[in-house]
Amino acid sequence: MEIRRGGAGDAPLMLAMLDGAVAWLAANGRTGQWGSEPWSLDPARVERISGIARDDEIWVAEVDGRPAGAMAVSSRPPRYIDPVDEPELYITLLVTDRAFAGHGVGGALIAKAKDEARVKGAGLLRVDCYRGGDRRLVEYYRRHGFEPAAEFSVGDWPGQLLSQQVKPAMLENPGGRTQPGE
């Protein structure tokens, strides 16, 4: 697996992965998270993903050159989450192509987010997700080191904010001692 820097041109790829996730969720009776209609058919959702792809930092995981997952990160949370008084990196989108489900793609992208937080000097990594249904998504993030921080709602959509502390990168100084990175 390789993780490459993405950009605005990856919006169609991200929408296709979201469409696949919606189809899988709906087929499994789990429409509470994202409904049952493809994101690519909803102009508001298309604009949302286009904005994320344009404004946030995009990372794409590829397996044998094939896109397997995508992640967007930002130094600020989405409008429905209160900002914090410390440097942070916020995962604004994380989606895996269903063909690669269970192959560690999401975990690799989360590890990339942790690395990026370190490089940027952000001691906090946050993400939000759907907390309804069986809370499987909340547990997924907990398995990757996040702890629940707050519950919230956007309309009737129940959300969970999660966070984890990220240790700063250590740099070698000329005297040979390590010190926290900037």
C-alpha cells in the first residue's frame, strides 16, 4: 500500500467510494448514517465533497496502483464542532473502497494523519463520526486510539466527537540529544 498526496481532482474518486459505502450500508439495513441514495446524485453532497477536496489536505491510499481509500484533514474542525485552543489536525473525511474493506486501509490513513499531526506540530488529532445504530463506527475509532470527547447532533443525525493526543516528532539537535519537533 502506498499513500499519496491528493487534491481537488480526487473529488470524483471520493464520491465513488462514498457511493459504495452508502450502497453497502443500505444493503445491510444501516441507512441511519448516510441514507440510501448515492452521494454523487445529491448536489449538496457533491458540493460538500468538492469543497473538502479543494480546501482540505487530501491523502489517497493505493494498493497496486488502485485507489483503496481516501482521507481529508484540516487544521480546523467542521462548522458544527467547536474549535480548541491548541494546534490540532482534524480528520474531515475517511472512506475506504468496499473492495478493500478489512485490509487495514483506514488504519493506514489514520496512521498517516498521526504522522501529519506530528509534522505540523499539532498535539491533538480529532475526528467525528456517526454514533447511532450499533456504534460500530465509534468503536472502530476507539480501536485506533481515539477516545470519545463529546456527543453532538446535526439535525437528527447523532454524532460522536473523538480525540487523541499525538506526541510531537523528535528531532536530533547538534548536541546529539533529542528534543520535541516544531
